[in-house]
Amino acid sequence: MVLARHLYMRMMRRGRVLSLLALASVPGLIYWLTAFDTSGEEREILYSSIVSTVGFTYAIAALILTVATLREERDAGTLPYIYMRPMPRLRLAASALAAGIAAALVIGVGGWLVTLLAALVVGVDVSVALSGLTLFVAAAVGYSAVFVPLGYLVPRAILAGLGYIIVIESIVASAVTGLGQFSIWRIALSIFADLSPAFGTEAKDMLGAVKAGAGGGVVKIVGVTVVGLAGLTWALRRRDAL
């Protein structure tokens, strides 16, 4: 827990947190600006459509934040001191992953709160926005499981992560049906789709061939987390920390 807290506090610098909160808040701001021109039922459907499509800004925020979990320690030259501690590599990997997930959750919940406030301002039933919390929480866990190991393994992790988000998730997964199953955003979206009282056409198009289902989505997120933990543990054991 001490190491996880150290890594978390190192990531959560005030300037970085504020800028990433602003990035994660884009869906809520866009919803607030567009919902006034729609009727009551359309506003509920519009919520899911905006959050599902524009919500990729949160994915980028999660990327920028979580790749720094171990990378900043490495860049500062302090990672070897952590690496030399008499600590099992599984525990070290779990601490890093826990720190990344906690940081991503803070940004994700902050972004979701903006969508909640926007929904309340335009008069949408609060249950519509409450279901949106599951999207941000699931995405925070899933992206952390991918991007924390990526930040340790890849020198230009942000570029690699952007390639995954923009090319794989936004373009390829939309064109190739089977690849949607490997999209963290669509897995998180499948949970949201199952719990949302109003899921719009644009949101369904974003979900694609991935089946809506909270149970299946949670199982997939857990699976991604286990794979990410195993991969990071292996990398910490095999790679030279210097």
C-alpha cells in the first residue's frame, strides 16, 4: 500500500490532474450545450450518444495519466531503488496497477460528475446519468490494465497508446466486427448499455457487434486486468529495470 500511494501521489500533480479533468469533462460540456435544443425523451437518449462517442476524450486522459505510473520513476532514476526492494514482483506489479486504477478512477469520476451536473441542469432523470458512471469506472480499470504495463515496456508509450485508441478502437474495430471484442471502450460500453434506461442509436453503433451485458462486460474487464497484471509481473521479472 505504501508503494501504491507513492506512485499515485507522484502521478497526481495538480496541473496534470486539472488538465486531464478538463479533457475528461468534454462529453459533459458538449451534452450541456446540445441538450437544450432537444425534448425530454430525446435528451435522455442524447446522453448515452454523447457519452459513448465523445467519451473517447476520457480514454486519452486515462492514457496520459496511467502510462506515467512506472515511467516517471524510471525517467527520474528512482525505479532501480524500488526494484531492488525485497518485494515480490507480483506485489510490485499489483501496487503499480492499483495506483494507476485509482488515479484513472479519480479522473473518470470527475468527468462523469460533469455529465451528471449537465443532466441535472437540462432536466434529465438522474437515473440516466447514474448508469453512465459504470462506463467511466469500467473504462478506468480496463485502460489502466493496458496502459500501466505499456508505460513500463514501451519508450514512447503515449504514441503507442494513441495508436491503439485512434486506430484500433476508433477505426479498425468499427470496420472489422471481430476486433470490437478487443476494445476496452466497447467492453465498458456493453456494461453501460445493459444498465442505461435510454441507449441511443449512435451509442448502439459505437457498441457494434459487442453484446450488451453487465455480467459479461465485468468478466471481460476482470480478464483484461488479470492479463495486464500477469504481463507487468513478467516484465518486472525479466527486464532490466535500469
